Amino acid sequence: MGRLKGAGKVYLQAAADAYGSYAFACLHTGKLPEPRGRGGGAP
């Protein structure tokens, strides 16, 4: 968790696959991520 000016508290969601050399990260302004429209995220 951290703070960004103008956004307030932000949360980092990250995942990494060392075998495939793949990683991604998303910043969210709430503890639960918003649905992304592709069937993922919180119900």
C-alpha cells in the first residue's frame, strides 16, 4: 500500500512467473480490484 497525490491510498496487485519470464502488476484505489469487463475481478 502507498499513497499517490490526487488518488489517495493505492494497492498493488502483482504476479510473476520466473520460468516463463513473465510478470504483471496493477494499481487499485480500493482493497478489492474492479471488474475488468472480461469476466475477471470481484463479482
